[in-house]
Amino acid sequence: MRAPPLDLRLLEVFEAVYVEKSLTNAAVKLAMSQPAVSQGLARLRAHFGDPLFVRMVGGMEPTPRAKELFTSVSVILKEARESLVAKPAFDPTVNTREFVIATTDLGAAALVPGLIEAVRTRAPQVRVASVNADGRALADDMATGDIDLAIGNFPVLQAGFYQQSLYQETYVLLADPARDGGERELTLDEFRAAQHVIVTTGSSGHFHGEIERRLRAIVPPENIVATLSNFIVAPLVARASNVIVTVPSRVARIYANLFGLEELAPPLELPAYPITQYWHARYHHDPGLVWMRRLLHELYSAGGEAHAELAAAEPATAFED
């Protein structure tokens, strides 16, 4: 028959007897009666199948099994005590925290400038660090707190992560307006026959990988003149080499204005996808991260209800405070 789980009070009895080497002193430390401490120790002995402490001349000495358990019990109690202490509120006007946000270069171009402008106005001492999202390490880095948020579309972030949609992204074509007369929609045959630069997001796990696969299925390999690893170089190549590049519409508008490129509707169906912010469940109630998530939602949300869903093996939903 499985032993019932131990509650934290019993673990505190174990810790106090280990440190004080006395049932009497342990009772004083815990504000318990000595009989209650003795009863707790009896339950611990039954649970672990070991005496745990033996009365010696110098007091209650731990057995080898108790020595093995002490480190683990101390860690459990430390984490429990820290989690029960109220954390101070996040004051953006004086806080000096750095928020690390992982995204693709595309996401950085579309979102980070506006975010930095808002942060400078509302939280002058807060800093933003934008890092490239590596799909192979992203989940681990977010679980450890090395990365606070990921923004984009990352199917690799599933169980244990909250996610909140910001807006829907669609795709357009960018091309030199001087190509073949310009300013007219392409047919599918013309699209296939054109010269293309394709952007790949590699192992990031970003949704753009699906767009890349669709383009490669339609465009003959000999018409793909280059494959680039980031979206920033692609419009420069399109401007200089009279090629077509397929990019998300939000950043396409930026590049079209900067580099004098023309936006065209793609002659094939390319799915829209949600731009989402993700964070690990361990940091769901972090006051600073709550503030940053709300700021991002305010800046970039399509206007829908602010909520967050926890991706897990079983359906689960949680709502932002």
C-alpha cells in the first residue's frame, strides 16, 4: 500500500530535529508541543522505513538515510517559503530590469522599434534585449528564465507554455517596380517563371518554414537564385537584382518604403498565421513580465479580448489578470 504524501509541516519537523538535534528544541522552534513533534517524527519514520534519528549522548543524531534526505528537504522547504512570500509590485518608472525577447529578425524589425519607443516613454530605466530565436534551445532557455518572452509563431513551444495571440500576419511579394512594366498582379505562371529569393528560418521552428515549403513546391529550383537566412537582406537583393521575395505584410510595408519596392499580391494561396507572444508557465505571475506582456498586447493586439492559453497535453485555459 502506497504511503500517503508528506505535507510541508512534517518536512519542517524533519528539518528542525536535524538542525536542533533535540525534540524539545525542535518543538520550541516550530511552536509545537513536544508530543506533536514526536508524532510527526513517528510518521516520518513510517513513511521512509528508517529510524532517521537515533538518541545519542550529544542529542538526536541523523542516520545515513536522514543525511541523504536533508539536502532535498531543505531545497523543497526553501522553494516553498520563497513562493509564499509576496513579491514587490513592478514599478516601471523606477525599475531597471532587462527583458530578453526572442524573435526572428523579421519579428525584431516589425515589433522591436515600437516596443523600445513605448518602453522609453513609460519605463525609462527598463532595457529590452532582442535575441534570435533558436528553436532547438528556445524552450530550455525560457524554462530557465534566460529568455523572458518569445514573439512570432513557434509550434515547438507547447506543453508548459502560455501563449497569447497579438495579430494575424499575411504574405505579400516585394519586387522592383521597374520589372517588366511593374504595378500589375502576377499570374501563377508568371510567378513560377520569375527569379526568386527565398528566406529560410532554418531550425527556429517558425511558421515561415511552411511558407518556404510551399514556395519550393511551386517555383522550379532553377528559378530560386538565392536562399537567405534573414529577412533584412532579402529586400536589398530584390532591389538590386530584379527578383521577387515573399515576405510577411507588416514588415513588407517597412521595406517597401525604405527601399522603393513594390508590393504585389501573391498569385497562390499562402496561409495567414498568428503572431503570438509566449512565456513559460513558471513565470506566469512574474510582476515585471505581466507588465511587459500587457504592454505588447496593447501595442500590437488586433483588438481581441486579452487572454492567454496554456498549451498542454490536456486542454487548459488561463486568463490574464
